[in-house]
Amino acid sequence: MKQRRALRKPINDDSVERVAPKRPYVLVTDAGHENPPFKRLDQPTGFLMDRISIRGGKILNGSIQISGAKNAALPLMIASLLTAKTLILRNVPRLADVNLLLRILRNHGVDMMVEGKRAKQDESVGETIHLSARSIVDTTAPYELVSRMRASFWVLGPLLARCSEAKVSLPGGCAIGTRPVDLHLMALEQLGANIEIEGGYVVARAPKGLRGNRIVFPKVSVGATHNALMASTLARGETIIENAAREPEISDVAECLNKMGARVSGIGSSTLQIQGVEELGGADHMVLADRIETGTYAMAAAITGGDVLLKGARADHLDAMLLALRQAGVKVEADGSGLRISRNGNRLYPINIDTLPYPGFPTDLQAQLMALMTMADGVSTIRETIFENRFMHVQELARLGADIALAGDTAHVRGVDKLMGAQVMATDLRASVSLVIAGLAAEGETVLHRVYHLDRGFETLEAKLQACGASVERLTAG
Ligand code: EPU
């Protein structure tokens, strides 16, 4: 990776307004979006040009309901392809990525119904979605859809397992790294699939059906584990997946698959055993709480020196992050209702962190932690070991006055006394929210451009922050 050194001197070039181009260029983001979901490249819209204005300096106090996890909801929705019966998913977050995946699944023939709101229903609880793939009408996932969201590539395993063939576009690279799919393909080949790459598509065939096997991943991959796990539920015989990802979202999917009649054991460990079954049935499943959203609001509370209760948060999924916060001098209290995060005037201490697969410190919280450490009392070291290019937020944090030096995969963050508001650009989902966190602590106004990145993964972000006293406002263009 090209080494960059962020400017030590704060740049607050507010005089330069970055205007969204008339024909937005192709920008592939962390989940693979080339452009905002549902918008064509030749249709610049107000949606594209929405901005978020943050007036920093307000101390966050109050409570925030944590939404269902995006990274569990997406594979759970994809699991609906494995059965002709109805899969009911509850607490599905209202996100652009969820809407895009619904569209992709509809293309394969999945019928869907979103339950209407009941009287007195808590607005903060996610949606209930019924998905029924009675028959798969199309086993092709086209480039136009897959290129907008990487996780949609995970339809490959379930389609192949159910229909003995699938043709899914290669997702391509993205803003945070090259993100190959070799491990997904290796796993499906181990299950007996014949795989060819034709015209940018993965064409997988298993005319006699998939058969169980031992899959040993040389590297931990969340997506490849999802693909292998889902495919093997319908393979003949036993599959053992070794060096499987252990993220809580994988366990959530495995538990839902078991409710559907699958036989998965070893859930939560790095070795999953799956006894294949003839067919799967329906199920009713509640999406687990989003640990990345939890961590994000925890950092937001901490940077403002506030006191916030994160309702429904699962502390047991966030050990590494909570340890880091405690080391930084933030008070963390967990009880049955969630997590309380407070830093009433205490100083922030610098910390050293490497991102790692679960249960290590999540790469999806690296940018947010960096935002917090910009105000720590000393130099923090943050090493990104999962993705090779996940430091795009560094230049933007520097615009707010952060002092960050990059050396290969490591960022050295020297805490500053204050950040100053500026115009900043969102580059991917987690990077964008790190700029919101920094903006909450910065003096004056921070304006975040390209807000559609945030809408992919954070449900009602402005409302949740406003309810705790933050001055955050969406500026809708057009
Ligand atoms: N990798 C390979 N070959 C493969 C697959 C992955 O080399 O076939 C590499 C990747 O390039 C990367 C590493 O393995 O260096 C880990 O990638 P992984 O497959 O685990 O990532 P993913 O499944 O594509 C999911 C999340 C990401 C999260 C990563 C890591 C979803 C929808 N996406 O991606 O979440 O960062 O795991 O935890 O679950 C986000 O939500 O913002 C996001 C990017």
C-alpha cells in the first residue's frame, strides 16, 4: 500500500465546496456499491448530494436503542434461498443494503412481505420480513446488482445447493481492498462444485448435488464461511469447516439454519460440523443486535465525554472493544438491558490495537476508534491487519485537525487538544461514521458529504444522536 503521511497542520479549507459531479464517477465502496443503491450512474439526485451537518461540542447524554445487525441480516435473508418455506426475520434494520438485497432476492424469485406497523409498536424495533422462495426462477445474479453490494455474492452457495447451478457476477474490488473470492470458490469446489469463470461471472455447477467434505480455510473469511456453511446444509453427508470465522453474525445464521432444520454443530467455534439434510423448512428468527453500531455509539459517547445507555447491546460480543475503551479511561457497565458508556470529564488515554478476526478487535470499528484516539492524551498505534486499504478516513480526519501518520498497515495517532469542524467526504460506511464521531467533538460545524454510505449501515443515525443531545442535521439537496 502506498504510504501516506497526513499533514500535521490542520487543514480547514472550508472555502472549497466539493460539489457532486453531474455524472458521478464509479466509486466502489466497502460493500461494493458503485453508486448509491437504486440510482443509475447517469441520474445525479438529491439523495446523492445529501449532507450531514454536525455542530460539535455537545455532550451526549441519554439512551440509544441498538438496531439489528446489518451483517447478520444480510446472510439471514440470503438463507431464505435454501428453502421453499417461509423464513420470517424480525428486527431487520431499515437500511439501504437491506433494500438492495431484497431487490436481488426478488430477482431470484423470492416473494417478500414486510409486516405493517402495529399500534403502539416501538419505532426503534426493526422490521419483520417474510421471505418465501417457493421456486427459484433465476439462478443468475447479474453484475448490475452484485457490483453494488459485495455480500450479494453470498447467494452463490445457497443457489448452487438448492438448484445445482448458479451464475453469479464476480463482485470486483472495492475501496477498502481487493477482496478476492478465492476462498468462497475453494470451499464450493471442496463440496463437489465445478467452477468456471466466464465473462466476469462465476459459473458453478453440481449436477449430482453437493457432497459433504472437509474444508480447511487457510485464512479466516466471514463471507466464505457463510457461503460454505449455507451450501453444506443441503450437501449429502458431513461437512467439517475448519478455521471458520467465529463472528457472532455467523453463529446467528447457524442458529437460524438449525431452526430451519439444518444440523450444524460447533457453533461459535472455529470448527463447524454440518450434517447435510434433504431439505430445509421455514423458521422465525430475530436478528441479533448490531455490535458494530454499538461500538460506534460507544465511541461517540466517549469522545464527547457523555453518558449513554446502549439499549439491547450485547456486551458479550464486544470484549475486545470494551477492553480497549476501558484502557482508554472510559467507564463501561454492562447489565441485562445493555451497555452504559460514560466518561465524565476523565482524560482519554492512548491505546495500541491490531484489528483481528473475532474475537479480536473488529476492523469495522477501526476507523471509529481512530476518531476517538485523535483526542487522547498521547500517541496511539492502530494496525489494520484485515484489509490492505482501510485508512481512507485518515486524510479526512486530518481535515478536522487530527494528527495521524501512516506507516504501511499502521496508523500512529497523536492526540490533539481540539478538532475543528470542516467539510469532509465519506468514502465507505465505517470511515464515514468515524467522521461523524470526530465531528461531534470538533469545534464549529462539520459537513459530511456522500451520506449515502452511512445510509447503507446505520439506521436513523441522526435521530439516535439527536435524542442524546447532539446537534446533527441532514441537509437534503434538491
Ligand atoms: N479474503 C480472501 N479471499 C476470499 C475472501 C476473503 O483473501 O475469498 C480476504 C479479504 O480480502 C480480507 C480477509 O480475507 O483481507 C477478510 O475478509 P472477509 O471475507 O472476512 O470479509 P467479508 O466477508 O467480505 C465481512 C463484512 C465486512 C467486514 C469483514 C471482516 C459483511 C456483509 N461484511 O466482509 O463488513 O469488514 O467481514 O470482518 O458481513 C462493513 O460492514 O462495513 C464491512 C465491510
